[in-house]
Amino acid sequence: MTKTFHSSGDVIADRRADYARMLAEGGEHEAAADLMMQALELVPDWAAGWDLVGSYHEKAGSLAQAISAWRRLEALDDDGIFGATLKLAAHDAGPAGRGTAIGYVEALFDQYAPQFEASLVGKLDYRVPEILDRMLDEEMTRMAISRFAKAIDLGCGTGLMGQRLRRKVDYLEGVDISAAMIAETARKGIYDRLQKGELVAALNARRADADLVTAADVFIYCGALQPVLAALMPALRPGGLVAFSLEAHDEGEEAIFLRPSLRYAHGVQATRDALVVAGLDVLRFDTAVLRFDRGAPINGILVVARKPPVELTAANDGGEGDGDVAA
Ligand SMILES: C[S@@+](CC[C@H](N)C(=O)[O-])C[C@H]1O[C@@H](n2cnc3c(N)ncnc32)[C@H](O)[C@@H]1O
């Protein structure tokens, strides 16, 4: 799925939009928004045009006008690919909805896929796969796990996490919502199986056969953690591990909020609570800088947790030990 940024279908409107883009690139965002409004007089139902007006107003600091453009966009954006609902929610102008904004995330990464690694690793110092992999290695050593029989890498993207997992997993699966990201990773031949799909739906369709589930920089698009963990638990074998990252916020007690970046940030205590509610044993709960965004460090939470090896019953509730962990 791609966003139709390039043409409004009207030559004059396109010319105005091109000029507006040049103004915006030169930092003249208010003038760019004015010119885009002139383009939209010719093509009032051009969704991508309203998206541009909203972003120019936002960059100019004219939030009320940005919100009014996004409301117009929301009415035109049937598949949700422009993320109008999220943009409104991130500015307290509407509810975000539940779970991943599928159309938006799919379109975002379909568009981003060819530059993803150069941008994230090359420019933004993205470190999540490296940190999660190191934490996993340390836990494997501590628990005397030599290998995992089967692992699922959720939101596998271009395979940066899979590359690191490969040497310790016999059968490695990747799931991603974006066909273009899947195509990038397929070329590398890292995974034994790749599936294009939304991760909660993909997890719901499985039985308990995974010894490891990873999600590097993925749950930040999924909203509340509890429904994701509830879908993940049945896919894990008893004793199986899960390793994932979140962006962290320090806004007091709030469980979760949507940032203007349209990525969710999770609270530290709320994350701990969600792990307990899901029934996971927390092995590691670290915080670290995950990457940079517009020059600012993005702080994150990194978790390694385990599905308990055995069901605790009145009869065997006498101390759990390390149990037979998947290996
Ligand atoms: C920031 S990238 C990270 C990719 C990879 N895990 C890495 O560390 O390089 C996030 C990936 O998660 C995918 N994604 C986000 N939400 C998803 C969902 N609900 N279901 C499946 N894939 C999702 C995106 O398409 C994208 O490829």
C-alpha cells in the first residue's frame, strides 16, 4: 500500500503543491500551507494535499489550523493510510482507536523500506537489536540455554533483529505488516519463513510452538501492551522467552500516550504491571537510549521475560526452580 502523494490529478494544483514543497524545504511553512490551500481550492478531495497542509501548519506552530486540516483529511482517508486519526489523537483532538493503526503503519513502512536501514542505523544510531540480543545472550548463559528450536520475530522489518538471532535459533520466522519490508528482508535469506500480517492476528492463529518471541521497536506502534501480551502468551511454549522494546515516558502515572511522532510511549510501572497481568516472569527490565530522533535521545524499556515452565497448581506450588526451559 502506498500513499498517493505525487499527483492530485490536476496540473495546476500539482504545480502549486511542488512550489509549496520547495517553500517548506526552505523553512517557510506558513507560506507553504497557504499555497497548498490554493492547490486544494482546485482539488478539495485530495487527501495527500490535506496531509501536507496539516504538516506545514504543524511545523509552523499553527496547531489549530493543523487540526482542522487533519479533520478534513480524516473524512477523506478511508483506509487510514495518512494516520489522520493518530495525528488528531497525538494533539488531544480525538481518540487514537485500539491497537495498531494498520493502514497507517503499513503505508509508512512500505514507503520507508528502501531507506530504512540507511536512515535508522546510519543516521539515528538505532541500537535495539544489538541491546536485546546482548540481554538474550546473558539470560541464555545464566539459564544454560544453548539454542532455541523455534523463534518468531514480530515486526521483523528488514531483518536487523533476525540477523542477530539466526546463530542461536534452529527455525526462525518473521512476521511484518509491510510487504515492502518483507521484500527487503526476503532478499537476505535470514528467515526460514516470512509472513505478511498484523502481529496480533498472526499470533492468534498459532498454537504454542515458539521458544522465543522477539519484537524490536515494534510494540511502539501497537498501543496498549496488554492485548499484545495476551495474544503472545498462547503462542509461547511453557518456559519460552519473550524479548521486546518500548519507548519510555516519564509522564508520571500515565500508562501510555501517543507522541507527536505517532509512536506510543509506555510508562515504566504500567509496563511492569502489564507483564504481571499477562503471567510472565520478568527476567530483565532495563532502560537505555534506543536511538535518536531529531537530535534528541529516545529512552526505552527493554524486557526479557519468560512464560512459566509449569502451570502452578495447589499440588506442585512448592517452588518452581528454573524448570525445563525451551532450548
Ligand atoms: C521500526 S521497525 C523495526 C524493524 C525490526 N524489528 C528492527 O529492529 O529493525 C517496525 C516494524 O514493525 C512493523 N510493524 C509495526 N506494527 C506492526 C503490527 N501490528 N504487526 C506487524 N508488523 C508491525 C513495521 O511494518 C516495521 O517493519
